[in-house]
Amino acid sequence: MPRFAANLSMMFNEVPFLDRFDAAARAGFEAVEYLFPYDFPAEAIAERLQRNNLTQALFNLPPGDWAKGERGLAALPERTADFDAALKTALPYAKATGVKKIHMMAGLADRKNPMALASYKNSVQKAAEFFAPHGISILLEPINARGMPGYFLNDFPFTAALIEELGLANVKLQFDIFHRQIIHGDVVMAMRAMFPLIGHVQVASVPSRHEPMSEELNDAFLFAELDRLGYDGFIGCEYIPAGNTVDGLGWFAEYRPR
């Protein structure tokens, strides 16, 4: 049976961020994820997780100045010092929440630029080495160019090949079904072929990024396929509710823990 993590950056926006932990637990979720925790004390987030018996499935490294359009630092050779600082910023949150998977955003850069590619590879290696003693995996996620133009990492085969080339035990693929369908399609075959590299899965409807089961993909089949493959992690619900979050959870009824 698939297990789901509510994405609190997108879901339960009807209440303030810290209250979304309570709302997710009331709705039946066992785990949560979100983009960034850094506007709140790590201890406050840990308290909400503990109060609600929630698992922290995932969050992202600091991406630079998000409000100014930055989308990660890893592929930006001129931002090495900022990237190093981002690792140190994330660590107390990882320790407080018990998270075992951190997504490292690449940044806006041309993948054909040798300096950007070298910076990215170096950043992956550095992050993997930094977090390995804490039992934490670094996740690399291809993101579609329609939603994030100019993003360095926008190709699944490239990402898979890079992970295999680096051969780092704690570097995995973040397989976002929404992004895979938009970039390449052929979701199931890719899921099967790349399964040994997959560290986390996310879902949203295509093309509107709303609730699963609502648009062009057969999400129930995809969830069953993940079960068949032996995926035992959480599926992150990184979608934008079409209306009120709770009102849109009809798809979740058959998967809600009893």
C-alpha cells in the first residue's frame, strides 16, 4: 500500500505554515514534506512533527534568494561560498526533524557550460560527503522547463547517468511524476528502468498540477506499479489543490491509513 507525504508548501495553505502539520495529521497523512523550513526555528518544526507523530520525508537545501528568482546554487560556480553556507544552514533542521532525504536544487544555468557542469558535480559530491555521516541522502530532481525556464537539471536520462557516473551511495533520483510526464512522458517505463536509482517519488496531476486522479495520468496504476516494484518510501503530494485542500482529498480515501 503506498504511503503519502503532504507537501505543506502547497497543501493546507488555508492555515499558517506551522498549523499545516496539525491539519495534515488530522487528514490522515503519516508524513510531510515542504520546500524550505528556514523561516521557522528548527525546534518549532520538530515540536509539530512530534506532537502529530509525523515523519519528515523531505525538504530542500536553501536555494539562494527565492524571492529574487534564484532556484538553487549547485551549478553556479560563482556561488560556491553560498552553497557551502547552505549545507551548514540545513544541518540543524535535518538533525531536529530526523529527515533522511534532502533535495538539492541545481539553479538556473546552462548545462552545456563546462563550468556550470563542473560546479554541479562538485556540489553533489560535497553535499553527499557532508551529509553522509548523518545518514542523509541527497536527491537530484529534473524539473520541467515549462514550469522553471532555464533550470540546469531538466532531463531524466542525464540525471540518471550523472548519478551512475558519480557512484555515490547517498545520491539518489527524485522521481517527480508530474515533471517526468511533461519533459519526456513514458512514465511507467522510466520508473521501471530507473527504479534502482530512485530515492523519492512525488506526484501531481498533469497538466494543471492539481490532485492526483484528476487529469491525464492513471495515478492509481502508477501507485500500484510502485508497490509492485517494491518502493517503500513516501510519495510526496507536491500538488496545488484545485480548491480547499480537505475538500480535494477524495482521491486519498482508499490510501488513508486505517
